[in-house]
Amino acid sequence: MPNAFTPNGDSKNDFAVVIPIGIKELKYFSIYNRWGQLVFSTRDSSIGRNGKFNGKELAKATFVWTAEATDFKGNLISRKGIVTLIR
């Protein structure tokens, strides 16, 4: 997972997305704002966050992400971190 993204439409780093290396199944990928409000969630590793919430573009900010997946051996993998939205 990259630690920053720039959703400015230049097709470079426009989405906060999971990079599913060694992952068989993504159970969830969720992003929360600083107040703990869920602003994005998916179970599809090809879908990423585009910097909008309820159809409105968000200002630059730092968000917390959590993800859980299963690898090809059946092991559960849980990760969390931060990602910064840069405008």
C-alpha cells in the first residue's frame, strides 16, 4: 500500500489501492478519517479510493487504513497504516 496518493487525473498515483502480491483473497480494505469515520471500503483489490467521499472531493489529509487478506497458503494477513491525500 503506498503511503500517499494524488487524485488529480494525471493517471499517476490517482488511487489509494492495495497491491495484492501473494494474496489469494482480500477480505477487506477500509480507510477511515481522523474521526474514525469510514470513508472507503472494498473487497476488490482492483478498486481503490479516489479521494472523494459522498461524491465530494476531500481536502488534503491523512487517513488510517486497515486490510485483511488470505495468502495462497491459507494464512490470514492483517495490516494497517496511514495514507496521505495530496492535492
